Amino acid sequence: MAIFFAIICYFCWASGDAVGVAAVRRLDPYSATFWSMALSTLMFLTLIPWQWANLAGLTLSGLILNLVLGILLIAGIITYCEGVKTDNAAVVGTISAAFIAVTVILSLIFFHEKISAAQAAAIIVIFFGLGVMSIDWQTFKNLTWDRSVKLALFSMVTWGVYFAFIKIPIRQVGWFWPNCFTFALFPLLYIYIRFRGMKLQRPTAANRAFLPLIGTAVLSRTAEMSYNLAISQGLTSIVAPIAGSYPTLFVLLAAWWFKDPFKKHQLVGIIIILSGIVGLAFATK
């Protein structure tokens, strides 16, 4: 079941990000993220009556940890949005997407998760494929340690920490509440937008951003709740590489929906990653 929910997460994260591109092209990244998080919170409110009983297992330390992790997630979103505004947007996206490596390493260290040699080999294949698919070596050849790289590294670490340690609140209150607590912090993003003197753009009939925002909110939150379900039933070090390989599908969807250019190294990387996912699924049986 952990593999099953990880695959659902894979498909929903990829399609959610693809729909999110449509929203970002109609609004700026900060506004699109804010409204997506706000819509997500409204979506969570409709599910609370069916999840209320699970709050019985919540402890104060668990709640504090959840909120701290949520702040880290939002901080990573902010640095990611700042990074993609630079000329090194592709580099920022590539480095930030490596958060799954951080998640796997932290899970192995702090949760003492044990994986077989075959599982470890499959995970390495997936990481290698992600590198082949994501990295434009021509761009990275002349890369300098500038602000965008630092921002991307910060996003990579904060997201990696979040998706590793969110397992602790999930053990207490199940798959629903950790996301609910996290996205209830969306006003922090609004405070940051106001602090920076930026304008919060609203979805209107003219910019046609409302439907993409609903789509990305539903798909992305479904992905994260599937991730929570997956790590509640299996090892994070197994689930994260499968779910985190969603850029393979995202690239294909972007090429199809938005006619974004598709490169040969991306196809090679996708084949390697999918081979690793299949191998990992068989090695985990």
C-alpha cells in the first residue's frame, strides 16, 4: 500500500505542478502560491468533521513540531519563488527538486530505516536518472555560487526536512491533520508579500487564474496526503524516491500542454528513473 500511495502522489504532484504552471503564467508566483494555499485550507475545512476523532492522539510537542515544519516548508517556498525570478530559474528548479535526497538521508539516519541492497541500488538509479533528466550541463558548467544557488539550496534542505520529519506528527494524528496544520499557516506568506511591498494579485475573470488555482490546490494536496498515507504504512526512504520522481511526468505534461521544448537528456533520464521505480517496487515486495 505504501508503494500504491507513493505512485498516486507521483501522478498528482506532476499534474498539480503542470496545472500550477498555468496559474503562475496568469499571476506572479507568490500570488499563485498564496491563493493555492488559501483554497487548500478551505478544502481541508470541509474534511474536518470526518477527521476530528484523530486529534485525540495529538500532543503539544507534536503540534509544535508540525508548526515548525510548516514554517520551514513556507520558508522554502519563499526562497524558491525568489530564486526562479533570477536568470538561473532552471538551476533553482533542479537543485530544489533534490530535496528527496535530503529526505531519504534524514530518514535513514534519524528513523533508522533499513533498506536492502536491491532497494538501495534502485534508489541510486532513480537519483542518477533525476540528475540526467534535470541537469543542463551547459548551464551548470559556468555556474557560480550566486544568490540563486543559495536560495535553491535552502529550499532543498527545508523541503527535505519537512518531508522527512512530518512522519512524526503523522504517527500521532494520521494522514490528514499534519497537512491541515501546515497550510493553515498560509497567512505567513501574505505577511511576507506585504513586508516586501509586493502586490497580491487576485484571480479574476480577466486573467482566468481561478480554475488553474483550484486544480493545483486539489491535485497537490491530494499528492501530499497520499504521501502522508504512504509513509504512515511504509519507509520514507522508499516512498520519497518514487513520489519525488514526479518531474519525469511533469516534463512530459509540460511538453504536451504548453509545448515546452523536450530535450534528449530528459528522455534518457526519464527512462532511467522509471526503470529505477519499477526495480524499487519489485525490491520492496
